[in-house]
Amino acid sequence: MKKLLILIFVFPFLTGKAQIDFSKIKRQKLHPVVIDTVSENIFVFEKKDMNVVFRQADILNYIDSICAISDCGNYYNDLCDTLETIREIRLMDFLYSYVEVEKDSILKNENISLYHKRINEQFFYVGAHLILLNKFMLVDRSSGMIIRRKLIAKQTEGILGTTYLECFYAPNKSFYTVVTRLGE
């Protein structure tokens, strides 16, 4: 009976270890790691100005921990199948990094399949979680330099009350943005 009472009072305050509530983060310093791109299996998420590099093992472990807490069904199947078969994956973030005009141009010029769109969608929030867990490496696309300093994630206000969690590599230059609350 005593254990049941403890469980009843403690359980509602526990959150899943794999899930981060983006809206509760006001400001957080980010500490990227250096990933050996030669010997490790990597996933490169190509953003507009930066490449965000992840270990494939970290992605698979994170997805396993999410699915252990809640029923994911078959949602991550395409992403997991791709991670298990290809050693180095490069995926352009054409869904979230570009405005509509640029996105339309990319979709017209590039041969992007529905499969690529699904993987992009499946990975986006997993990538955001891994960034906040400091399991990423940031590489400048123009110079090829690894960026390790002054990275922060902070909540920003948008138009009509929309709030974002943005990851910055320089003042007013973000490399990852997640909408945390929609405005009117």
C-alpha cells in the first residue's frame, strides 16, 4: 500500500527521459561534440548555412528510447531502415530551412521523392532533441570549419504570439528552429 501511494504521488511529476519539452527551455548553452566522420556512421542534416552532423548510433538509440516510453507504431520505420543500410547519409532540410519560394525552386530542380520528404519529417524533431542533448557537430558549409563556441538555444518571439526555440551559432543567426507555440 505504501509503495502504491508513493507511485501515485511521484509518477505524475516524472517525464520520459527521452522527451524534452521545447516550450520550457528559455535559454540553454549547447556543447557540440567532435564526430569522427571517417570511421563512424554519420547523418549529415544540410541546413541553409550549416551542416549538422549526428552519429547514426545516437539517432537509433534515441528512437529506441522514445518507442520504449510511448507507442511509435511504424512512424520511424523509413528513417531507421535508411540508417541501418547506408554508412553516410546526407539529407537537405528542404522542408524547414527555406521559405516557400526557395522550397518550390528546390523541389522543381532537385529530384526529391516522397521517401526523402518522409525521412526529413521523421528526423526533424529527433535532430532537435539530439542538439539539446549535445550529441551533434556543427560545420560551416562555406568554410568547412567546425563550430564549437558560443552556441545557445533560446526561446524567441515571432509574429502574432508564435514562439520558437532557436539554436544560434552567432547573434541573430540560427541553425535550427522549432515552433513551440503557434500564434493567432
